[in-house]
Amino acid sequence: MYPEGTARLPQAGESLVLADGRRFVVAEIQNGVRGWWFLATAQDGNSTLQGNLRLEWDSQSLAWRSAAAHVATPRSMSTAPQTRLKQVD
């Protein structure tokens, strides 16, 4: 879709995924000095989001994400510290 060597730019109609997993559809977007200014609507149409973020394309989810977002480790893969119980005699 994009010629080799050209950067992919966010466009209206594309998906935006927040760090908590909520998905929005970009309605308006403009490139600013500190990132992309955007207005987006939730997929269910019940809420809107306006913000300014540096965005990067996530080719696995086919959506834009905040460049600062970190992927959380699924709970099943995370390790919690083991507490040791002492038995009182």
C-alpha cells in the first residue's frame, strides 16, 4: 500500500488502540509539533476521544498505538512473588 521508503501516516477511518485495549476509529487527524492531534469515536459510537499523542503503526493489530504505550504481560504469564508462610509450633 505504501511504497518502500515512505512513512505510513495516520488517516481518518483507521483504528486507534489505547494502552488499555479500547479501540477507536479516527475521525480527524493533524500532525503537530508534539505528535498527532486527533478526534476519534469509540467503535460502539457512545464516546469520543480527543488527544495529542505520538503514534506508531502496529501491523499485527492493523491499528495505531501510542508510541509510549507498553504491551502489558498477560496475567497468566506474569509471576507474582511467592510469600512464605511459617508454621507456628
